[in-house]
Amino acid sequence: MARILITSGPTRQYLDPVRYLTNASSGRMGAALTRAAIDAGHDVVVVSGPVNVEYPAAATVIPVVTTDEMLAAAVETFGSCDGAIGAAAPCDYMPRLVSSQKIAKTGEPLQLELIETADVVATLGQRKRDNQWVVGFALETEDRRFRATVKLESKHCDLMVSNGPQAIDSNQNDVELLDAGGRVIAEIHGDKDFVADELVRHISEQLTHRTAKPQ
Amino acid sequence: MARILITSGPTRQYLDPVRYLTNASSGRMGAALTRAAIDAGHDVVVVSGPVNVEYPAAATVIPVVTTDEMLAAAVETFGSCDGAIGAAAPCDYMPRLVSSQKIAKTGEPLQLELIETADVVATLGQRKRDNQWVVGFALETEDRRFRATVKLESKHCDLMVSNGPQAIDSNQNDVELLDAGGRVIAEIHGDKDFVADELVRHISEQLTHRTAKPQ
């Protein structure tokens, strides 16, 4: 029995009051993990970007829009949790300047300078106390395993789920689970509910025993 | 009884396989107009970007993702229609270069050059034959009426619906309807179903009699 923070869905970074940068993350993997963790007896707090999925009623859901909002809600929530699963796809670039008015078209190209947003999972990884754990997700189009291993280490994650772009906005997923040493400890293929159950089972075996409390 | 093309929802312009530029258009105004036009006895073809609304089963729906796809589907469909209502919010900028791989973060700012996409409603306005009509939507945060009048003329629209950013992803709308001379012929406030019924009534009075066919 653990208290788990799950981040889920995309975030949005606005250029002006109308246009924004985002990605097609649907929140379905986050919702499936929430359902699987609750089924396994855990308490779940979801910090979710704008999505159209329904989270289980037993979960506490904190809605956010931007990456900074997701970061703030996740950091605050993590303080009272045993661990975190970073299933969200936060928008990782934001415009350096945001226009307060709708940018009018001029016929000319628009030069946009994007800067990186704060990394939510890396921040949780840096802040975790003894016994707290963090599971990250790496979505890569190239060199998947290598880049997932780099992210695992740089973000101080205890486990890393590596998947590809076909996971986005799909009911299916096809993932590798890497342990803290970068070893592939599971390959899971199937619909997101099946993948979520398997991931929660591995997370429970590997991590939640560290923080198990007597009932 | 007219055959009407309705464009609806946002479009997406990808930077790489994961990230894209878009806006929060929900497709609700397009869906409400589709329902209202069908209720008024018209045939409707909807060209829709990615949305979570349901269109009436009596409408033909053509799904698209990018602005170029919306343009191509709208131009082809318009050939067999009496008129078009441009309720979509096509993404009007696209990256000049699209990366085939997910852009990796480097810690440095990312310079993005955006160029304007083709204007769907302006293209329909330019191509309309005698008796065909085009109704545009102008969403502005500043100088609403002035900018709507400029768009009315530059896009060769027969009517222009002017609204503000509070219309986006909302159930409510608050619009002014401008005729081809730039005169405000109606101010309509209320939920999107009411606004849609009123707009279709005005469009029918002003425009569809031009193309009315004996039953």
C-alpha cells in the first residue's frame, strides 16, 4: 500500500492568447496506470494536463495547463507520496516571449525563440528523499534504449519506461522497463490496461516494498 | 435547401513527430452549426480537424489534421456546395522546417521559423462562383470589429462572424454578424446552440435564397 503521484497527459505552452505548443498525449496511459495502481490497493493523486479521458473516481485529480503548473503541483504532491510515476508528456519547450495579444499575420515569417521548460520528472528525481522512488517515461523516435538509459541516470529515476511515438494517442503500447542499472527487466506489449497492470506489478515488486506500511 | 460546407475545429502543425502547434478550438461551434443547418433542412459536409465533439449522424464528416489537408478537403468539397461556413480555427503558422526525428533537448534555446499556412476561408472566397457564398469567422483579441471588417473584405466573404477568445473551448459565444458591407446586422449572445440557430437563420435569409432549389 503506497501513496503514488501519477503525472498524466500533455501540457500547453501558449505563444499568445490563442496559439500554443503541445503534443498528442491523450492521458490514456496515465489513466490506465491510475486504475491499475488503485486496483493494486494504492492511493493515487493524478496531476493531469488537459485531456478527455476519465480518471477513476477513487483518484484525486489536480488539473493543470502549463508545464510550470504541472511542476508546482507535482512537487507539492510528491512531498506526501511514497513514489511518483511520470506518465505525462509535459511540453518541454516554451516561447521565450509570450504575446498578450493575438499575433496578427503579416505575410512575413515569424521568428520564435523557444526555451526549455523545467523537467518535472528530473525535479522529482532530484528531490526524492530516502525510500521515495520515481519512475520515468522516455518517448524517443531514435536510439530508444540508449536515450532511455541516459534519461534514467540524468533524471535520477529508479525505473524507466521506454516507448516510441506510436504510443501517443493510441490504445496500445509497446514498452521496455529498465531498472536503475539500465538493465531491461521487462518487455511489455498490449493494450494500455494490460501494460499498466504489468508496470504496476513490477513497480510494486521493485519499489513499493521499500515504503510498505503495516495495515 | 442548400448544400453547405462547414469547416470545424483546430488543425495541427507538427515541428517533429511529437510536438505541434495548435489552438484550443473544440469544434463545438462547428458541431452546433452543423446541427442547426441540418435542422433547417440543409445538407452538410463537415471538414474537421482533431476534436472530441460528436457531429450529427446526418452530416458527412471528413477528418483532417493539418491546415493543408483542411484546405484540400474544403476546396474539393466546395465545388459541389452552395456555400461554406468557416467555423474552423486552422493553425495559421507552420514551421518552415519539420524534423523527421524528435528534436532532442540540448539546454540551448531553439530557434523556430514559422511561416503562414494557406488561408482556407480566403481560398474559398477567391474561388467562389456566381451564387456561391462564404461565411467567415474572425477571432480577435483587439480591435475586433475593425479587424473583422478587414478580413471580410480581404477574404471575399459574404458575411463575417466576429467573436473573441472567450469563445474558444466554451459552451457560450458572443458574436457580431457583419454583412458584406461591414454593417453589423445582428448581435447574438448565448450558448453555442442558440448562436448557431440564429446564425443559420440569418445565413438562410441573406444567402441561401440565392441558391434555393425547388423541392
